[in-house]
Amino acid sequence: MSIITRLKRKKEHIKYSLIMEKHIKRDVFKDITIIHNCLSEIYFDGLDISSSLVGAKLDVPLIINAMTGGFEESYYINSALAEIAREKKLALAVGSQKIAFKYKHARKSFEIVRKINKDGVIFANIGTDCTLDQAKESVKMIEANALQLHLNVPQELFMKEGRRDFRGTWERIREIAENLDVPVIVKEVGFGIAREEALKILKAGVKTIDIGGSGGTNFIKIESMRQKVKPYKFANWGIPTAVSLIEVLYAVEGKAEVIASGGIKDGLDVAKALALGAKACGIAAPILYRLLKHGKKSVLNYIDEIIYELKLTLAMAGANNLKELSERPIYIGGNTYKWLKFRGIY
């Protein structure tokens, strides 16, 4: 694939994700209810929402998840995201760094995040078709705390220029997990992870899984918009976020950290994911949309709103911290319950 084609595709992904964001009805945890605690005895200003992930403390259990990098505009996007992450003490993941191995000028759009956020928690990112050397260089490029290995089979299949050979994926994950000096995070990009694959990922030596469930940005739809065709039968392909989160948590049984992402929109969504057992939540498109449409201040206000809503939920659940929140009873209904019942999880 030519550099021009790759750069053009990255720009189009942003363009169409912004268009899609205006029409997505994000409600991925509608079937999940945290049981109210009428005897709550919390002190609101003393609530602790800190968590830990890949060996690092997170003052706020949020990740600005992987979005972009490699072209001129992405330098300014990633600069702003790094400033936001630094100011709000959020973890930050860069977009796929593969382009930086073919186009050296693209490196600066990734390197800038560490220059701006010198002490922050930052994740490198590359696809599972990479080599061990590329994985190591991705980490070195931004002095990353961890490496996201992203899984995106549907996206690749629906791209005309996408790859068609996925052989050796598990073995590459295993090799990288065994030989990298930082933790590896295996991450889906919007189609979810089932319990069967979660067990295989765990067996590969990976200790952190980002479920990337269905319900947010849909790359099948984005690719169909790029090519001006309709995906029809496959438009809703994937495992819903709430289902995928519960399936993965059920499978790993505490032997791996689990990140919830895919359609998360507000503090109540974050609270529900954490109550189910996630260690942190990843948000991407809603942040990018606000940044490009309304500016950095809009994103900062959005993050503040998420944090406030998360604390409100803790207060009403009678939880002083995220551990206590995870011990609170939960009701699961609707299609989520039906799915889990059929799968033998509940």
C-alpha cells in the first residue's frame, strides 16, 4: 500500500467518524442497573475514583483511546489530546504507528505526546501483523508504558486495500507478550471479544484486554462510507459492549485486567463498566468530535462532566471507591441477559 493511500485513508477515517458520531445512539449499558443504596454514608468530596492499570496508578479510570497519527493534522490532534491527558491525569493511547515505519516524517505526530505529557501514562499502538522489532520500536518511539496490539479483522476485510491474510496472529501476540519490556494490551476496535478468544489471549501471556465492543464507532460502516456503498447484512456485526465485557471478565476470572470501550459516552456508563469489574474505560470518538468541532475547552468540560457523573453514581450506590462499587449488586436485563443466559454465563 502506498504512503499516499495510507495517509488518505487516515484522513477519511476521521472525516467519516465525525459524520457518524452525529448519528450514533450510544446506549451500550442500557440493560445494566446498579442497585440504589438508600443508606449511603459517603462523603462526596472524599470519594476515591483512582484505579490501576499495567502497573501504573490512574487518578481517573479513563483512557483517551487510540485515534490517529501519521499526517500533519494528526500532529495537532495528538498534541491537544496529550495536553488534555496531562491536565486531567488520564491515560492516552496513540493511533496505529505502522505508518511511521514507512514514512519517517510521520513519527513526530506520535512522538509529540511524550514531549507534552512527560510523566503521563501513554500506550503505543500497532496491529497484530507487526514484527517483534516493530512492536519494540513503537514502544521506544513514545517511551510508552504499554503497547496496544489492535485486532481489526472486519475493518481490514471491508477495506479494498486491507489485508486478507491473518494467519499467525496468536503466535505473534504470544511472541510479543513474551519478549516486550512493557505490558501488552490486546485491543479490539469495535467488534468485541468473546470469552473463547479471551482465554486464548490470556494463554498467550497477555495480562490486559480492551474489549472494544460493538456500540460505538463502526469501521464496517466507515469503510462503506469511504467506498460509497452500503454494508447491509454486516452493518451490525459484532458483540455488544456490555456482553463482551461480561464474557471477558467471566473468562479471565481476575487473571487479566479488563478495559471497557466501545460506545461509552458518560459517567454513568463508566460507573456501570467499573461496577461490572472493568479496571478502566476507553473513550475515543466523542472526545475527537468535541475537539475538532468545539475545541479543547469543550473536551475538558466533557471530562469534568464524566468524572462528576461517576462520583454521583458512587455516592448513590454507597461506594467510597471503585472496589466498593464493584461489590455493589447489579441487575442485568433485556437482550444482554438473554445473550448471557444462552451462553451459559448467567
